[in-house]
Amino acid sequence: MSNRVSPILAAVVAKIQGLALAVGGVVLPVLVRKAAVRRDRFDPSAMITVAKSRELEDVTRFSFGELRTDYVIDVVIHSPFAGPDDGIDDYAAARDTLVDAFSRPPLVGAPLVFDLRARPAAWLQPYGEKSEYDWQAVQVIASVVTANSGGGP
């Protein structure tokens, strides 16, 4: 059994922390989650979450005996809604910075990643979410190549 996604998540978090993305002069904390959600009473009012996407990874044959797996990672900026024009410039700049930062390899800390892409994402509120929050989302696609064991031991 192998766990290739955890090092990818950790590397994405480290890269975002290195960017020191700020809104209103305050650097946004970066949290790893199972899903890109914000918990009332527990989480900061503005933050960035990194999570394995609900979108399934794409697994294809890369070459004889090797598989290419494209992992989709959701990077979401959660921001409190404080009016229609609140912080638009800061959040738009942060989203563009994330797209630029993840548009090409390497991804330091995830040595198996050989290709890296990013795309803006239309991210919808999670089921049951009723808070007055905005979400700016980016999907990072990290590709790894591994030996195809054929499902054997």
C-alpha cells in the first residue's frame, strides 16, 4: 500500500506558506483538510484550505509497466462576506498568484511529481453550509508516474 497524496498535500501547503498571501495586510493561515470546508467557532475568519478534491484522480498507462496518476488538489481561499466590494483586489491577486505558482514543476517536497498544472475552479458551497462566506478556488493537478504492479503482492 502506498500514500502518494499526503506528500503532495504537504508540499502544496509549504509552497503556499512561502508565498505569504495576505488580505488587508494579514497573512492567511493555510490548513490541510479532508474537504475544503470552514468550521464555525474553530477556524480563522479568513484562511486557505488544501484538500484532496472530490474530483477523482485520473489514472492512465504512461508506458509499459508504468502508470500516470493525476491527483487533483483543491486550494480554496475562504473569506467572510463583508459587502460586494470587500477585498476584491486582495483576493483576486491571491488567486492569480496561486495559479501562477502552481503552473509548472517542480513541487519541492513531493519528488514523485513530474508535472504540475493549475486552473481556476468554480467551487460551490459544501452541502449544509449556510454562512456568509465567499470562496475563491484553484485546482492543482499534480502528476506522478509509478510502477504498475499489476495488483499483485
